[in-house]
Amino acid sequence: MSIILDHVTYTYSEKTAYEIKALDDVSLSIKDGEFIGIIGHTGSGKSTLVQHLNGLLRATSGTIYYNGQDIYDKDFNLKNMRTKVGMVFQYPEHQLFETTVFEDVKYGPKNQGLSDKEATNRAYDALADVNFPDEYFDQSPFELSGGQKRRAAIAGVLAMEPEVLILDEPTAGLDPKGQRDILNLIRRMHESSGRTIILVSHSMEDVAEYVDRIIVMDEGRVFLDGAPDYVFSHTDLLEEKGLAVPQVTYLMEELRAKGIPIEGQPTTLEMAEKEILRLHKAGVF
Amino acid sequence: MFREITLGQYYPADSVLHRLDPRVKLFATLIYIIVLFIAEKPIPFLVITAALIAVIVMSKVPFSYMVRGLRGIVMLLVIAGVFNLFMTPGIVVYKIGPFEISDIGLKNAIIMVVRMVYLIIGTSLMTLTTTPNQLTDGLERSLRPLSRLGAPVHEISMMMSIALRFIPILVEETDKIMKAQMARGADFESGGLITRAKAMVPILVPLFVSAFRRASDLAMAMEARCYHGGEGRTKMKPLTYKASDRVAYVLIMAFLVAVAVLSLI
Ligand SMILES: Nc1ncnc2c1ncn2[C@@H]1O[C@H](COP(=O)(O)OP(=O)(O)O)[C@@H](O)[C@H]1O
Ligand SMILES: [Mg+2]
């Protein structure tokens, strides 16, 4: 299972006065089971990029291969692929429409052609996966709190049991606890099922802590692509583009500037803690 | 695919026409329509054509944008043209099998087609060079005398601006919701009429919810800023005539007189 983008370019409102090149010659290869974070400032093309991965947008030029098959091929079943590459949009709670949460979550599986019984099972599992409280299953989705709506909407995508899960800024507009919960949930999903996860975010801390690979977008291009410590070792480049590295990375760099021999590029609190303890044991402090 | 419709037809450019006061453009459009219906002979049409070409060149809008409006009425043009051509009695000038074309039919068909094409091009010129907001501003000012008769001119134009402002937002929202449901396997294209109508529910419900949410947010925001209707309300960008607007008025009147006189002689 892999997704390959080969020189993908996308232009909004092509051939009009409002033409915007949102993706510019993007080539990427996404392997099975990867946990990828996509960062970049607003308007850098993150959402446009991920909407290509399940064929919701059609590249102006370039090709996309899903498990080796060209998704723009005439015989390729795009509708089927969309259910394999699950996509949680930004503010997914805006897509809720059914009379009860449970019915809403069943919408995806039913579209996949599953029987009512199977859809019910899937919905039950998905809601359990996102820790959605049982007592609200039959509530109208419009009467829930923001965090619960978000969970219900995410469950709606999970219920289709996608092989790849894309989440576009899933924590936007939630309180800190809600954000943690959602991110931990995503991590759990990655660890338990090993499915590919693509997380769009603009929080460096979140991305550094959770993902194994970071893709930095800038003006529709892939600007940096690699493991968190690799990407966050380019502090200057990132700052030039108006981005930042995690707070701890700044701290570690300052310590290094003071002559303390920090090894590697700690990007999370945990890594920083380990490094400081190691130095402490080695008698540097 | 959506933003094209959403911004109305406005084509951003920096031209004399774009800078003209919207009231002038509304007035010019009105005169232009009247003139198109007065004119019947070739000479007045030549004057109109010359004026139209001049304005098109001044507008700095690519010609293809004006022709775009014509695509929608091609069928109408063909049908109306054919009917006029073959169905008008008069001296037969041409015969194709059982069909006869009369002199009057030929003339009527040509006038009709030219009028329609000019009408579309002329009115799109106005919408291409004027933002929807300027248009409603212009309308409000032009119709202000009616408010003395008790017509709710300000309210109507406020409603129009809000509606115009919301069109792109709702269109974008529709696009987003459609994509989100498509990502959940929704299919809006296959199936019979009832299946397709049913498939719209997952789009319409969230769309209404969001429209109401936005409307109540907006109402709240307006109230928080003490909006209380038109009475005594001033504008951030009041419409004021510049020298070029006065020149434009003179030219429009000259154009009207010229065509009227040429049509009479
Ligand atoms: N539906 C659309 N129509 C036209 N332009 C769009 C649309 N969506 C996004 N854009 C433009 O494309 C560029 C990339 O946007 P997007 O992919 O949403 O960026 P991000 O998700 O990184 O904020 C921006 O300049 C944005 O204005
Ligand atoms: Mg985005």
C-alpha cells in the first residue's frame, strides 16, 4: 500500500482572473504505515495537497498512484478509493447531518454497500474507538459539545475502516485538553492498527511529538521532508518561511550555544529530558 | 470550479471604467438599453457599435469574458433568429426549398440578433467592471428619492449587499460539505431522480445549519456595533462624483441624442 505523487501541480480557477497555483510540482512517496505530519503556514497548500490523496481534487498536471495504479485511469474506481483513504476535513463537525450520532456514523459504511447490521457494528466500534460516551449515541449531533461533535465526525470516517487516514487540522478550535485527547486518539489508532496516518497541523509541538516524518509545505512546494530531528535542525530556513521549531529545540540550541555538548536534535520534551539527564550523569552540570 | 461564479462576474483591472462611479455606470446601462431599442437603421447601429468598441477597449477586460455571457443564450438567439427569418411575411428575397425569406424577415432577424448580442455584451461590461458592493451602493443612492415615498430603499440594499456577500461563502461551504460527504462515499451522480434527491440531504442539512449559524452571528455582530437601519447612517466610502464622472454623463447624453437624431432622419 503506497501513495505516490509524481510532479503534481494544481491550479484553482484555472484560466480566469482568479487563477491560484496552489500546488507546484509536488512529488512525494508515502509508504505503508507511515505517520506523517504536514506543516506550513496558512495558504501553503496543505489542504489542497491532502485532497489530492483521495482524489477529491484532480491534479491540473501530474499523476498520482495508489498501490501502483494511476488514480486518474478511466477504469480506476475513485469512489471506492475514497473510502480506503479516509479524510477528516477541517471542522469535520460541519458535515454532521443525521438525526442521531449513531445514524450519522453509519452513513459512510452504508455508502460502502455494507448491510445495516454490519454498518451498525462498524459505527459501534468507531464510536468506542474515539471514546464517545454511550449515553449520547442517540442524541442529535447538533446538541453535542464541540469536542464531542469532533469525535462523532471522526468516528464517521473511521467507521469506513480506511487503510489511510488523513486528518486536516483535527485539533483546530478545541481547548487544550480536547486537542490532547484527539492527538492521543490518533496516535493510538496508528499504534494499534498500523495504518498510514497523515496529520495536517500548524503546531510544531504536536507534529514533533507524534509523527515520524514531517513534510513542510511552502507556497505550494515541498520545502523540507524528513524525520522531525532532520527538519527541525533547519531552524534558519524554517524561520525564513515564517515557521518555527518546537520550543524545546530552541532551548537546546541555546544551551548548545552556551557550550554545553548537546547531542542530536531533541524535538520533544521527553527527548530533551533524556539528553539533559544524560549530560547530568556525565557530569557536565 | 466554484469561485468563478462566486465573485459575480467582476474582473479586477485598473481602467477608467472600473474607476467610474457606479451610478454613472447604472445610468449608462439604462441609456444604452433604451438606445438599443430606439435604433433600427444601420447608421445608428454603426454609432452604437463604435461606442461599444470604444468602451470595450477602455475597460481592459479581455473580450472573451464578455462573450462568455453569450454562451447561455446561443440557443435562444438561433431560435428567435430562425423564426424571424422564415415566419415574417413580405417580399420574398430568398428561397430554400419550401422555406421563404422575406426582406422584412431578414431585417428583423438581423436587428433582433444584433440587439440581443449587444445587450448582453453591454450589460456584462457593467458587471465586469463594477463589484457587487459598488452596484448595490450605486442602486441605493440612485433610488434614494423613492425612500421619501416610504420605500425601504436602505433595507433592501442592505439585504442585497448581505446576500451578495454571502453567496461566495455559501458556495464555498457547499463545496466543502460536498467534498466531506464524498470522502464518506457519497455519490451525487448515479441513480434515479429520487435517489439523487435523497443524496442531497447530507449536503442541505449541514448547509442550512451553517447558514443559520452565520446569519445569527452576523446579526449579533451588527447589533453589537449598534446598527439600527438607514436613518442617519453615514458611509465609510461615500459615493462622490469626480470630474471623469461628469464627463461620462455628458458623453452618455451626447450618445443618446446622436442615436435619437440619426434614427429620426
Ligand atoms: N476552493 C478554492 N478556490 C480557490 N482558491 C483556493 C481554494 N481553496 C484554497 N485556495 C487557495 O489555494 C492556496 C492553498 O490553500 P490551502 O490548500 O487551503 O492551504 P492551507 O491548507 O495550507 O492553508 C491558497 O492561496 C488559497 O487561497
Ligand atoms: Mg487548510
